Amino acid sequence: MSTASEVDALERELAGLALDAKKNGDPSAALERMLALEKTHRLAADAVAVPRLCVAILDLLRAHDDWDGVREHVAALAKRRAQLKQAIAAMVRRCMAFVDEAPDATQRRKLIETLCDATNGKIFVEVEKSRLTRKLAAMHEEEGRIEEACAVMQEVAIETYGALTRHEKLFFIEEQVRLCLAKKDYLRALILSRKINPKTFDELIEKGKKEAEKEAVKAKNESERSEAEKEALRKEKLKKEGQVEHAEGYFEPTDEGIPSLEALKLRYYELMVEYYSHSDQYLEICRCYQNILECAEVKDDAERWAPTLKKVVWLVCMSKHEPMQQSILHGVKGNLKLSDLPAHQALVKQFCTKEIIHWTTLQERYAQEISDETELFGGDKGTKRVEDLKLRVIEHNMLVIAAYYSRMSLSRLSELLCLSPEETEKHLSSCVVDKSVAAKIDRPAGLVDFTVSKSSHWLLNKWASNVDSLLSCLDKASHLIAKESQTHKVALTSAD
């Protein structure tokens, strides 16, 4: 290991070599000398001198705009025998500063690819590897090569990188999901999205607020302390931590170019909306929009929460009848902000009330709202989604009729549903298959029976329950008779 004086001497020699190369306009002699010094110190396992020499070699080549030489020496030095990890890390970090200085996109991409190759499989440069991968994917995407960008991002299993903060990992996974959606690879997008637990966003946001409060209190306390107290506290901290600079944790600071946690949370749900929209999973889309309503950027902005709440109303009405859908429907009905949207409030009330909804009337009343909702009812899927809304209205009417009637003629049912007998039979059969309605059709008689047939197990349990109830009544009556006989001292005698 080099001493301080030896390091100073090495720095002076490197500065002199760089100056001579600049005067002569030819870096070959200085480069040869630096490489010889690098080999000597590398074989001696000098972790102080070798990183300085490697960085000096790259700086010399960069000063002469020899970009091919920079890439070649990064690849060669990283693969040399007994190369120190400190030297590789120093070279990678230095070259990352060169990326933005590259003369054109081709040189920039080649340099990033060289650095990615140099960092493959090396844990001590995993942070640099992840950031270089994002830059390379961004370049592919800018040039229209979505598949290449997606493939580059998927090569990195970011969840296994221990030196990255969770904040940066979340952003990386969201980028992977976004590129998969852009590539129309919906299955892989779903697999990657499962790596994110939505609760993580709230946990990190809450943790950040607590840390900010602690820092504010700490700054206030430090401003009130004297210089002597500050020095004493500093010495005590050094003694306690053993003079280790990163004793409080080994995490690289989050990249400054990454959006805030609140923005990442909003972006995650927007990506999931895009995924679920592909397969028209209305209830899941509705739940995503509900979570978007809870985001800080949307919650207090009327221009953003109003359109989002409208989408929630339409989507919950378009979802199939099930316990989760009913829970969300009644939750939306109790939303206080819904009072600012009277038309949508009336729509929710209709679906919550056990009354028949006439499709033609509803379509005429909400024609303007449907045409304004271009994200849901516009585009190629607009017609299908209007039909799905009609199906939900028919399903609602079926449930209302089944709740009030045990038997009805098929013609009367068709009249109530505003459908032909054939369409009525078709939709009724669909509801029976989905198990939302229990019904049987007597075609010769033209009747629909909504009574639920009881199974033998149900009848047996009902009989056992009745017998238990009867025996309980007899036991109670016997107890009361005995009580009265004791009170009035009347002897109970059986008849001969």
C-alpha cells in the first residue's frame, strides 16, 4: 500500500506525463509509461495507486478525444490478471462522466455497452450497472428500438441489487413494466409488476416524512449548540462508530433524476390501468383509479380528481355484479366529492337502488357524458364498452326482478327488460351461468321460475334446526311449570 508521500510523488509524475503528452500532441509515450506503472502497482496489490493510474490513463485518452482508445483500455484494464475491484469501480465511475461528453449518439452507445460489459457480474459496481442499463435502454427507445430497450432492461434483476435504495428500485421496475407495455408484452408486464408491493410507496413516503422531521429537529438543535458542544458530539460520534464514514448504512444515494415517491406511486397505477385496459378488467381498472384518487398530486387538485372520479363511477357500473363490486359501488356512493358531480351521483344511486333501469332512457340521459369520456368510450373499444354497460344494466334489472318475483312469464320479463324474448332468454341464461341469478325456464309454458331449489343437505339441516328449536321450547316450558309449582306449592300428579 502506497504511503502519502508516495501517492503525492505518483500524482506529480502523472501530471507531468499528461503535460508532456499535451505539448507533443501524442499520448503514446505517456500512455506506455502509465501502463507500466499500473502493472507494477497492480501486481503489488496497491489499492491506492492502481485506481489513480487507471483513471489517469482514461483522462489522458479523453483529453485527446480518443474515444476508441477509452473503450479499448476500459475493456483491457478490467480483464487484467489480479485487477483490483477498486480500480474497476474507479474506471466505471470516471467513464460515466464521459458518457454525456461523447461527440455523437453512436460513440455514447458504444461507451455505455463497453461499461455494461465491464460491470457484468460484479456486485461492487451494481449501482453503476443499473444506471448505465437505464441510459442504454433510453437511447434505444429514443431511436425507436423498443424491443432492444425492453431486452436490455430485462437483463437486470434489480430486486437482487443490495446497494440501491428501494426508491430507485421501484423506478427501475416501473421502467421495465412501461417498456413491456410499449412492446405489447402484457404477460411479462404483469410478472414484473408483481415485484412491486403497492404498500411500499406509503411506507417509504411515511418514512421520508419522519426522517425530514428528525432532520429539522436536529438542525434546530445544532444551531442552538455552541462550537465546543458540536466538537464534543463529533468526537463522541467518531468514537462510537469507529471512524467509519458509512457506518449508518450501505446504500448509494438515490439518483437525482428519478421522480419523487408520490410521482412513482401515481405512475405505477397509471401503468396498471394501461395493463388492465388491454383485457377490459373493469373492476381492476376501477380499483387503480381509486388509488390514484388517494395520491397527493390528485387528491387536492379539482382538475384532476373530478375526471378520475367520473371514471371510477363508469367503471364500477360496467363491472360484473360480485361482492367486491358491490362494496366499491356503495363506497363510491358515500364519497363526499361525488356531490360535485350530480349526473354521476344519480347514476350511482340508480345502480344502488333495487329499481329497474330502462336502458334507452339512461342512454339518452347520459349521451353527452359518454361522448365526453373519450378514454373509456372512445377509440376501437368504445362500442364494446357501451355494450358492456348495457349488459350490466340488464344484469341489474335481472337481479331486481329475481328479488321481487318468484315466477314470471317470459313475455312480461321481456317487456320489463325492453328486449325480445330471444334476447331475454340469452341474457337470462348468461346470468344463470355466471351464478348471479338462480332461475329455470319452462319453455312450453313460457314461464321463468326464480325460486332457488333447496338441496337435501339444506332440508336436513333445516329439519334438525326445527327439532332443536322445539326441544328448547319444551325444556323451557317444563322449567316454568316446575317453577310455578314450587312457588304455589302445588303438587304435580300424573293422571291414573
